[in-house]
Amino acid sequence: MEEQFSEECVDSGIHEECGVFGAYDFDGNDIASTVYYGLFALQHRGQESCGIAVSDTNGPKKNIQVHKGMGLVNEVFSSENLEKLKGNISVGHVRYSTAGSSTRENAQPLVLNYYKGTLALAHNGNLVNALELREELEKTGAIFQTTIDSEVIAYHVAKERISSATAEEAVLAAMRKLKGAYSLIVMSPRKLIGARDPFGFRPLCIGKRDNTYFLTSETCALDTVGAEFVRDVEPGEVVTLTPSGIVSNRELCFKDSSKQARCIFEYIYFARPDAVIDGVGVYASRIKAGRFLAMDSPVEADMVVGVPESGNPAAQGYAMESGIPYGTAFIKNSYVGRTFIKPKQSMRESSVQVKLNVLKDAVKGKRIVMIDDSIVRGTTCHRIVRMLKDAGAKEVHVRISSPPFLHPCYFGTDIPSEDQLIAYGKTLDEIRDSIEADTLAYLGMERLKELNNGLPYCDACFSGNYPIEPPTQDIRGEQG
Amino acid sequence: MEEQFSEECVDSGIHEECGVFGAYDFDGNDIASTVYYGLFALQHRGQESCGIAVSDTNGPKKNIQVHKGMGLVNEVFSSENLEKLKGNISVGHVRYSTAGSSTRENAQPLVLNYYKGTLALAHNGNLVNALELREELEKTGAIFQTTIDSEVIAYHVAKERISSATAEEAVLAAMRKLKGAYSLIVMSPRKLIGARDPFGFRPLCIGKRDNTYFLTSETCALDTVGAEFVRDVEPGEVVTLTPSGIVSNRELCFKDSSKQARCIFEYIYFARPDAVIDGVGVYASRIKAGRFLAMDSPVEADMVVGVPESGNPAAQGYAMESGIPYGTAFIKNSYVGRTFIKPKQSMRESSVQVKLNVLKDAVKGKRIVMIDDSIVRGTTCHRIVRMLKDAGAKEVHVRISSPPFLHPCYFGTDIPSEDQLIAYGKTLDEIRDSIEADTLAYLGMERLKELNNGLPYCDACFSGNYPIEPPTQDIRGEQG
Amino acid sequence: MEEQFSEECVDSGIHEECGVFGAYDFDGNDIASTVYYGLFALQHRGQESCGIAVSDTNGPKKNIQVHKGMGLVNEVFSSENLEKLKGNISVGHVRYSTAGSSTRENAQPLVLNYYKGTLALAHNGNLVNALELREELEKTGAIFQTTIDSEVIAYHVAKERISSATAEEAVLAAMRKLKGAYSLIVMSPRKLIGARDPFGFRPLCIGKRDNTYFLTSETCALDTVGAEFVRDVEPGEVVTLTPSGIVSNRELCFKDSSKQARCIFEYIYFARPDAVIDGVGVYASRIKAGRFLAMDSPVEADMVVGVPESGNPAAQGYAMESGIPYGTAFIKNSYVGRTFIKPKQSMRESSVQVKLNVLKDAVKGKRIVMIDDSIVRGTTCHRIVRMLKDAGAKEVHVRISSPPFLHPCYFGTDIPSEDQLIAYGKTLDEIRDSIEADTLAYLGMERLKELNNGLPYCDACFSGNYPIEPPTQDIRGEQG
Amino acid sequence: MEEQFSEECVDSGIHEECGVFGAYDFDGNDIASTVYYGLFALQHRGQESCGIAVSDTNGPKKNIQVHKGMGLVNEVFSSENLEKLKGNISVGHVRYSTAGSSTRENAQPLVLNYYKGTLALAHNGNLVNALELREELEKTGAIFQTTIDSEVIAYHVAKERISSATAEEAVLAAMRKLKGAYSLIVMSPRKLIGARDPFGFRPLCIGKRDNTYFLTSETCALDTVGAEFVRDVEPGEVVTLTPSGIVSNRELCFKDSSKQARCIFEYIYFARPDAVIDGVGVYASRIKAGRFLAMDSPVEADMVVGVPESGNPAAQGYAMESGIPYGTAFIKNSYVGRTFIKPKQSMRESSVQVKLNVLKDAVKGKRIVMIDDSIVRGTTCHRIVRMLKDAGAKEVHVRISSPPFLHPCYFGTDIPSEDQLIAYGKTLDEIRDSIEADTLAYLGMERLKELNNGLPYCDACFSGNYPIEPPTQDIRGEQG
């Protein structure tokens, strides 16, 4: 995603909302530090806040402990506070950073006390009927202490639990009321439950290491903790990990799997390249996207480069297909952290370029194919094209490994409103001109289906075809 | 309170639970920094966590902002985060430090979203029916995210608000269900409401500075912010500050004011000496207590000393009445803060005395009257007597400015269980022997009524006469 | 010292510069944590920065380790960094806070590598010939990395060490060149050396606990660590603690002890009341000063109060002598720490009084004798008198337990320049009027000699009689 | 450098020691924040500590201010402390992290007061005669407060300054005594002086932006602050920036430029790829190295991958030359920071791989050419080869873009002692076997000269041919 490399636009890229990671050690060993490492592998899914909740299945039933805070996993957890999280069942969460409601209150996992005891909940996704559900609850006297959808989900689970025989039945009953995108991990004092909405917008999978079982947003987190991938949680499935085994409930799965709607942008940008979602390797998808661009929009050039880091795999694919050498045009400064002091406006835009620098020597006099995964507002893309040209590039041919963004997303991606999207209401030539590229091409809509091996997907942000009808008024709740 | 001067027992003294402070600037100026200074004056009522919530009466109706954290006012607030709290109506809270549930989640003010909007709530006191109320709510599906009584109160206010015409009516309706001690400040986006339980266990008063009105636990916080004292909120009264004036509702006040039950220990120890509660100056109460001790339990001696700081006023009273000179026997090190590293057990108890030192020169060869406000477990009192004797004191006569603790408190004081109280099941001589004093005397029960000028008070911790029947099972909720 | 209780003037009081604390465990146990507790007892002598250096006498000869930082002992040391300081010989230092050169570089102990190895040095005092000595060294190519006198001393010790047989001889040789006030602790890898200038401006004494010996500025630090007082280091004496015993060298002691010049202000204000300096108890000195004021400047009144905390002992003495009851008029807020956010100027001076509050009830309608240890600029004294009058005091009679400040100090006290001193060029009546007191009296010059039992003392700040000729130009170096 | 990607060996890679950055705004504007951004671009040269010193050429002559601290630029500087650094002339420094003497005292720039005033010094490199020079100075009474060579240099500059007409002459005179590697920036209150040792071991260059001039280790820092490259400082040259212009002194330059000895490892690994050193682009050097490997050590394979990030450019070169597609095999987690909690030994080595993950899909069944810049101990290289094989790679052919390390470096690189080097005393086959590669090849010694376009270079770490005789005993000083 281009925007993250520009000082001015550093927070304006498109973000995934959240990552979830749960673990259950059936041998009874403390597991929080494993969850800590798992969250590191999901950090790209959320940098605003994070948290870990634990329960000791041999302890009292109302003894879920949690540590949460604003910041990266690195910053929120110390060996001191991690050691205090005693328990063999745990759920963790990372949340992304927006300006608006970036508060400690909205950090997850949510831990709540209710009629039948306590539970912790971690959520990735976004409901489209959160507002209705919230109002309905409020009418009965409910109070909310956060502004996230996840609290609405938690309320429903707790409410349903009163009349349900088991926690997983309560989760199922709650899911019947939820509309939208959600991959959930619910921890009761003795169980770890995973659930994925019937559309399967967001990923969720199961792993195993010795006698410990895992639930996580992305497979790469399993690699990180040395666990084996077992299988994906199916869209609509509820999976319960208990000491007596793994129990699956598929009642809410679509009979017609073509109704499923995996977010295609997970493959294009969100997920880490080493993730495998529903059987499809993300790196391979991106290599393919690059190859398609080379097939469909070839150009004569001296070097193919990616906008780091997200553009690199597609650039490699383009190079493989076209035979044009793959090279590096940009150096990204990885030391620029969250506490970086932003340059004052008095330093001209062009003068301080701390985060991204052009490799002038590599670029000078060359015809460059520059690959990025998407263009949002266009300002950053424009700026990078200019950097290449200022460094002496003879031609800059921009290739985008996704179709143009034209519509908002209601399922957990913060694509800005239409009037801010460069592609909205513009022809391809107009876009090309506004970013000062020599040529510009996007990935064709028809290529998307090849990216994830034909699994049903959601491309609403490109096509406007929403798998669930979007809310008529502004969504008041926020993503989990 | 003795225990706070001993390394071993540093957290085992008796603590007040909370302090509340609210302000409403009818001229519309930002008021959070004034609340910050107000909380400093209440810091002795709670050092665990603190918070400030604000609302801008000219802003949108759902825009209450809050900053809370673990630690002292000093530590939680920086000029940076204070400046972000924009609004002319504000409520702040300080909470005390226990081991158990000293978590960020329990920090106040609570801010919640409910059917009619948002509200913030700060609470000082303890309910006796919190558990029943909580269970009742949970049966309807309510979830709780803290373990404090205050959340139960907030729920009731929110629930009643649905069918109430105004916020203050909702507060009144909620109060009808609450049993126990509570001084409340409730902030809605346009109003600041103060409420005190009919027994008046905890103090609450009104102040004014120019066009700004205040609600606070103690009058000294008004002095601190340069405000004038207006009047106390009466036990049972609900007071609403609105741009159109101050409205009072006394529906819940006892017709028979003799049913009121002000905590007498506020006068003896909790409140700051410069506070005036319900018209009675706290310093004067303590001087009186010292005088009574001198009248009722005289002794020949060379010097009267107080155990710093809480024993000093009564020691001054004793000196005034007896004519024995008042002196200083202990130097307290005020630099020993929360992050102080406790001496390891390998350093013998007697060897490292960082917090309190005896003034050997002043004590040597003298007959000392040593005044303290109370004895809880007796270990610290014993230790201090020993320090005096080791320093060469010829005699140590201990005088305690309250009767012996014999019963737990259910109204907001953390008096330990009976088996930990030194006075429980012991004769006066046995207590005296166990602390190695030459003589020992407590303030007589009959003197208590003179301490607060005859206002009805609660002395249950001494007498066992509870104004409200205590709960039959352990209280699950916690104090606000 | 009055000024520390006023928001505006919080850093403008008179400060002691430094405290030193050294320890040598001949049994070879780690000693840094004991030094840590010792520094707590000296914290009033310096709050700017602190540090601890250690050497392991069984380790290599060049292995002095140090941890220093800006802030209180509390803030600079954690159990983590304290544990890393392994060694059985150690020296610590606290330094006071000024605006000017409050930098990490100036923190002590200084640790340096030189021809014969390494040494650490901690210094309390101020040289009058630091500038000349520094220039002399610089002419030979020396470089300085701090702006403190202590570095000049360290240089001389190191230089002399080249041609000296022992470290203590080097200290002696260096002392022959130093003019001014210095109490020193020098740690070589195997020895701990204490030295006090011949005038004895600043205190230094020896203590013992089991097989551990101590050097410290004040005896109260010995009490804190459970050590016994052995004796004071004499003015001019060099004391060496080695595994084979304590060796004393008195070559530089004045034969005529009447040349000694102990800072009388240590007794009046600087030292902690529980310190005993050269055999004279500080609390007793202050009681005496109060008694003298009562004898020499009596007045009819209802209550004697001290300006907290430094005025309290003299107020007790005044009460004892006069028979007027001792009471409390001011409540000081001990929670206001270094990170306290100062009120903006927009809040009027009078409106926010976070640090000090008047006990209105105790003061109203009374004739008050208010005791303080000194008046510097007069602004704070004035402000406090006004607070009493605003609270309804009928009369305020100010009694100061020292003579008026009229001259700068060159020996380690930061008395401001003459034009800032309220007493300079004013009659007593003029001073009284400017602080709006009803009457005002200072302690008489002739009383000073009685405060420390007839030991020779320096009263230059009152009398202008400097025991060493002051430097003709501004002192460039700074106090250690 | 391989080692930085492995949990166990995270601090055992080969490090550059330092980076320097200076700026002089002749228009008189504050410049510290520009230096702050410049240091970001040099952060890869040192992550242990950093600092910025400033002087205001319109202020008093003794007014150099400095802020230094342990940690990254990000961590040490806040907008608050940066704003306090007022001045239009400034020098900054980054230092690298070792276990040994990673103390605040060793942070640079050094700021010192000496006979003629004050100066600040920042140094990159390592002297071979530091010990002799230090002892010589110590014999005259000098004391040292750090353990870095830079203090020895500072002493000499200060000493020479006494008899020199100008600061730059003092620098020249000092340089006549120094043996070894040094790129220096010296700031006097009115001048900024750059100096590079005659061998030119470490880079140093000049830049310009409007009326501001810069000195910096690498050109990429000029790009970062929007400055143009002017020219390199020549080996042996002293350059003085003054308000009246840039003055060069080449007295110490070798007449025979073939004596110069640029560190060839700057091109291979240390410098950022976008740096240009003495006219040679670093990225181009690395591409060349990769091409040479492809020419000299070809192999049949399916994919070329780099060990991130340092192996990537050479891998691209190998791909270009060989025609084998360039791909990605490893995902590096960039969120793992300094406060990362290392996995306990109880988690098996293989189980937690937070920092580096293999892209299994991309690797499975493939013949891989894996490029890294060097092998030090071999443990990490071995581990990465194993990761590839475990992920299903059919063959792993290791190609190293430098010759084998066989000798220690005395000029500013922390190459470990010979017995720790995998190549020491082993045949190529033995090395290959120990890392379990299918084939292994290093860059040939004869190729080195082509990497930097024929400029004279130092390859002592590979060849043992030291341009300056190394010290006979262990070096006591440390790199600056």
C-alpha cells in the first residue's frame, strides 16, 4: 500500500483492521508468551493497540485476566506483565490505528462478566447491522463502554448464553443476528471457540503444536510459534476447542458455497506474503497478479521495481513473465517508528524524505516499470513517480496489481469515501496524467478470480457488488 | 494512620476509597485543568488510579472524552493529554490502591453510551446490595466490564433514563434501588449532577468561582482552585447544575434527620485537616479529640508527639489541654515514592528505616505521650513504640484519638476482618502489653458525638451498630 | 525555606548543593543497595540528579561501575539497574536542582580513568579558586566535560597520584591547592577516602554496621541504614577506610581550631532535623532558635505556627518558651511532585494554591506568631502572610529563626545576589511593611554562636565576614 | 549481514561503528531538527546511542549544548528536547550497540571545555595507537571519563589548540599523531570542521541546501534532508565550513594516492545501498558482486533469493546475469524491536521464529540460489539453509558476495577473533558441509577491485594485508 511511505500521508493508507490469535494448551502450561509471539506475526494487521487475555482452566471460573494497551506488541508487553498472565488458554488481538477512536477503551480482547461467568472476545471484521443491534440493546437498558462492534457481539453472546446450554450454542445464536464480516475468537474459562461469518470475509485457521491448539487470522503466525497448519475454519463454521477435543458446527455455513465472499484484497495486500488463506498462498497470488499485468499490459523497459514492500511480489512476477530485470529503486528506512517527529511545514515537502529514498544510480536514464498494489488518493503514487523522474528515470510505467478502487467497503477495510478516491469519475488517461506516469495499467477485473484459485470472493470495492446490502445510514460502530 | 510509615505494612493501613470532583463553567471555558488541580487536593482519598472526563456543552451530544490511568494525578496527567480534554463541564476521580483489583478497567470516571446518549459517572462509597443488583441485571443479559459497584449504579441510571424525563430523575429513580454509601457525580453532555445517599456516609459539597460551579468530596479542593464554599449537598439530596441554575431535589432525604449516619472516621482520619464537612472543621475535631484524651486519660510527661502526619493535630490538642510541650519525635522521609525498592528480607527489619526516623536527641531520657489516630493490626504501633524506647525514651504513653476498631465496614472503608484487628478479643492491658507501651488509652465512645458537633454519625466499626443491615454474603462488587 | 511552597517560586529557594554517602563492606558483600537507602536520607540535600558508583575489591583494578541520572533516587534507580552494580565498596551522591546547568553531564559521582587506574569522586561544597585551577590545567591541555568544581578536584587528585605513593597522599596533595568548601568521598578500586576542608564548611561523618563502614554528609543517613555513628570527620582531616583499618591524617587541620567555619545555615535550615553535626543536634538548635526568638522578641498571641516544614521546630521552641499554644495553620500537599503541571498565568496567582493551603478554621480571629527559618526575596513570605490574613487572622507576627540575608555565599549555598535579597538596603520596618506583617523580628547575630554550642562557624551570608577571601570575578565553576 | 535475523545471534553480526552528520546554516536558522533527520538516514551505522550538539554562532562562545542518550534516534529525541537545542551549527552522531561498553558515557558527540573555549567532536573509526596516546596523556595528569578513542582525539585537538592559530590547524596537528581510521566532525562555536584520515577508511562527504552546508558519513543522508551532494572529503583532507566560505587543507593527503585504503566492506555491506562513496554507487557495487558470482560460480537453479535485506542487491545482480528468476524466500518481521522479549530456552530453538519466516510456497520443490553478503560464525547461515530445506527446497546453493573473513579488523569493524570465524582453518568443502549447503562459493579476491571502480581499498579482513601495522597488544580504547 503506497501511502505508508510518505511523510504527509502516513496514516492515510488502507488498513486491515485487526488480527486475532488464540491458543489452548491441553497440558495445562502457561501459554501467554506463545500468544505474544503469535501477535508479532499479525502485527501488520493492526498497530494501534493490542492485548492478551488468559484463563487458567484449573483455576476458578471467574478468573480471566487481561493486559491491553495502546501501541505495538513490543511496546505494550514487557516480560514483567507477560509473566503475570498465568493460564493455559489465551486469546490475543491487534488493532489498527486511526485518528478517530484510537482509545485504550477500544482495545481488545474485551473481557466481560455476565450471568454465567466471564468471557473474553477478540474480533476481526465489521458488522453492517451494528447500529440496529446496539439500539435494540440500549432500549432494554444496556450500556456500552466502547465504540466498537465487538462489544455488540459480546452482548449478544452473553445474552444468548443465559438460555443456551453451552457457550458455543450462545455464539451460534448470536451469529444468527449478526450481519457482516467477523472472524471471532471467544474464550470462556474452559473453552476456546472460533467462528467465521458465513461469507468468510476475513480469514481464520486452526493450528497445532504438540498438545496445544491454535486459532489465528493468518497461517504465518503458526509458523512463527512453530505450529503446524491443521485447516481453515470454514465460512460460517463454529469450532470449539475443549480438553475433550475439537468440535465443529457447520449449521450456519451456506449450503451454496458460491455465496461465500472472501475479501480479495487480503490476497492483494492485507495478508503477509507467507500466509496461506483457504488453501491459496498469498505470495503466489501476488506473483500471478504481476504476471497477468505483464501479459495484459506489457511495455518495453529496462527494469521492474516494486513500491516497497507491498509492491515487490507483483514486481517479481512481472519480471519473471516479461524477462525485464527486477531491481530496487527505493530504500525504505525501517528505523522510522511511531514516535518519529514529523517535519514541520516550514521544511518543504520535497526537502525531507526520511522514510523513502530513491536509488538514483539504479534509476538514472532507465525506463522503469513501477508496480504497486493499489492507488487510493493518488497523492503518494504521484509523489513516487516524481521521485523517480527527479532521479533521472527516462520513463515510468505504472502497473497496479488490482483494479481501481471505486466503492467504500463495509466489511472491515477503511477505504475512504468515493470523493477521495482518485479513480472515481476519472478516465484511465486522466488518472495517468494526474500521477504523471508515462503509461498506467490496472489489473483487469476478470483476473481477480484467478488470484485465489476460483474460490468465491468479494470485490465490492472495485465492482460495487456488495454480498450483503450495505447500511443505509452511516455506520456508527467501529471495526473490531 | 500509622501503617503508612512502616516498610512492611505500607499498604495495610485503612484507606478511604475515593474522591470526586466536578466542575461546570457556564461561560464555556475549558475546565479540565482546574479539575486536575482539584484532584490534587483529594489525592489523599485515592492513589491507585485517577481520571478526568469532559464534555463540551457547545459540542455534539455524544462527545464525552476521558483520560484515565493507574497512578497519581501527577503521573497520569501530562500537559499534553490534559490539553486534549476540551470542554467546559468535567468530572474527575481518584481511587485508592489495593492489591486485588487495582486494574485500569476499574479506574473512574466510567463513561458509557446508552439509549439517550452518553454519561460519565464518578462514585465514592460502597453499596451493600451491589451483588443482588448486579445479578438482577445479568439475568436480563447485561455484561459488566469492571468489578466496581459504580458500574452497577451507572447501569441503573442508564436504564431509568429510558423512561425518565430528565437525567436527574433517572438518578433519583436509580437511587431508590441503591442501598449503601454513595456520593456521586454524574455528568451528562449538558448537566452536572451531584447526589449523596440519604445516610450521608461520605461528604459532598458545592463551590463557586465566578461563573463556574463545583462539586467535590472535600472543601479543601475548593480552596485549592480558588473557589468559595457554597454549601454541602444534604444527605439524600440530588443537585443539578445547569446553565439555567442549580436545582435541588430532596425527595429522598430522611424526614427524620437522626437517621443520617456520617462516617465519623472522616473526621478522625480520612479527610484532610483543612476540610470542613457538614459545617464541622476537621482540624478542630482532631484538636478536640486530643483535648478529650488529655482530660480523660492524663499522664505526667515531658513531651507530646504525634505519629506523622495524621496524629499531629490530636497531639497538638493534647498539648494545649495538658500544658505538656508539643514536640517532634519522628522525621518522615517524603521522598519515598511509589517506585521505592523495598529492602530485601536479608536486611533485617530493624536495619533499614527509610521512611521514618526517630529524633533521638529530642526523645532521649524523656517521658513521651505518643498520639495516633487509630491502631489496626498493632504491628506498626508496636514498632514505633520500640523505636522511641530504643532511642532512649524513658516512658511511652500511647493515646489513640478514636475508640478501638472491632468491626468491619461495609460503607467504603477497608477495615480488615476481625481476626486481624489487634483490639478484637483483647483487653486494654493486653493491647498495651503487646505494643510495649507504658500506658495506653483510647478515645471514649461517648466522646465521638462531640467531634462533629452532634450531627448524626455512623460508628459501626467501633460499635457494631450498622445503620443499614450488612450483606449476608461476601460482597463481590468493589468500592467506587 | 519558605519559597518551596509557592507555585511561582518553587525553584527559587535556597538550596544545599549536595549530599555524599559512601560504604565499604570489608566482608565483601554487595553494598550498592545500602547506598541507595542512604541516599534517600540525604535526598533533601539534592534533588536534581544522583548516582552510585561501585567497585569490587576482589575484581580487576579498573572496574568501577556507575549509574547516574537526572531525578530523584526513586526515579533514577530501579531494582534492575541497582542489581547490576556489583561491588563491596561504593560511593553515592545527590545533587540539587537549578535551572542553569542541570544536565546529566554534571551528575556525580564522577568516574575517571587516569594513569594509575580509575577512581570515583563525590563532592559537596564549592571552591573559590576553581576558576584559577581550571585555567591552570587547561593551559597544559586539559579538557573538561562538566561545569562542576568536582572535575577540577578530580583532575588534581589524578595528577598528584602520579607522583604519590598512595591515593590518600594524592588527596592530601590536591587539598593543598583547593580553596573553599569541600566534603569529599574518593573511591579507588580498593579504598574509600573521606576528606573535609580545614574550615569544615560542610559536614561529613563516619558510621559502622557490623563489618561495614560508612562516610556520609549527615548522621540521619546512618540511622536509615541501621548503622551506628562512630565520629565526625574533623575539618581538614583525611580518613582512609581500607581492609586493614581506618587511617586518619590530620596534617591539614588548623592548629588553631577557631579558624574553622562550619556553615551555620546547616543548623538553621539545610540539615535534616534528626542530623547531629559535630556533636550538635540540629533539631535542638532549631528549638533553641525558637526559644531565643520568644525571649528576645515576645508578643501576645493565640497560636504559634511554623511555615512547613522547615519552620516547625523553631515554632515548637517558641511555643515552649512563650507558653502560647503550638498549632497548625498550613496544610502542605505532599503529592505535588516534579512532573506537576504549573498553573498557567491565566489562572490568577491567588486562585490556584495546590501546594499550600491555610487551615481557615484554625486561624480565623486569632493572633498568630508565624515562624520561618529565613526570608530570601520576601515574595513568598508576603504571600503566606496574606493567606493568613485572608483566612481571618487578626494579627500576624513574623519571627525568623536566622538573621537577615545580606551577602552572597561562595561556599556552596545558592543565595541570590544582593539586589534580590529583601533585607538588602531596607530597614526592619520597611521589610515588615513589604510583607504586610504586624510585627517582624529576626534572630539576633549574637544568638548564632549558641545554636551550635560554641563551635566556630561561618555567618558570612549574614555578616559579610568571609573566612576565605571570595573570588574577585564571577565563579565560573559550579558546586558539587 | 546474516546474523541479525536470528533470535540467538541477534547481536553477533558485524557492525559498522558510527555515523556522523554535521550542518551549518549560514543564515543563522536553527538546524538541530535537520540533523535529527540526517541521523535517521545513518541509523544503520549505529543503534546503541546517539546525540546532537548545537552552537549558536550569534550566541556566547562557550555555549555548546548537547543532548545524548542510549537508544535509537527515535527514542532519544522528542520534539521537546529537540526544540531546546537552539543553534545554527550542529553535529550529530550515531553509535552502535555492543554488550561491553554500551554506556551513556560513551555516547557522542563529546562536548568539552578547554583553554580556548568549547568544542564538540563526533568520530567514526578506530585508532591503532589510541592506547599509546592515552598513556602518554595520562602521564601528564590527564583524566578520561569514557573508554572511547574519540576522547583521545579530543584531547589532542584541545592540546594543540593552545599553540595553534586556528581550530583547523589544531585538528591538523592532532591528526599528525593519530594512526588509524577516523572520519571526524569537529564543531567549535563558530566553525564546522570535517577531517578524514589519509587512508580514507571511512567515508565522509559534503552537501549543500540553500545556504546550509553539510558533512555526513553517507550521501543518502543528504538525500534525506533535501541537500545536494557537493563532493567527498578526500582521504587526508581537512575541510572547514565558516561563514566566509569552505576552506580545504590537503597537507596530510598522500601524494601517492595508491596508499589510500577505503574499507571495501562499506561497499559490500555497511553503507546503505543508496549511498555513493567516493563516486561509486553502493547498490551498483552489490549488483556487480552478484553478477560476478553468477559468472564465476554459476549453477542451474529455479530461483535466486537474497537473505534479507543485505543479500538482496547481489541476488538481483545474480538474477540479471544468470537469467534465473529473482524471488522472495524470506519474510522479515520489521516490528520486532529492541524491547522484544527473547524466547526462553524452554521454547525450542526451532519453534519460535519471530524475526524471519520462510515463504514455504515459493520455495517448495525448487532449486534455490541463496545470496548473502558474508558468513561470520556460520551458525545463522546454517540455520537459514536449514529453514529452506525444511520448507521443501530441493537444492540450496549458497553464494557469498565477499571473500571469506579470515582476519580481525583494527579500523572500526567488530569482526570477531579468528577462532570464531567459520572460514578460519577450514576448506571450502568443510564450510559448505557445516552449513549443509549443496554448493558454496565466495566472491573471488580479484573481483574486489572491480567493486569500487579501481579506487585503492583495504581488504585486510580477507587478506591480512594491513595498510597500517596493527597494534601488538589488545586495543584498550574503543571505536568512536
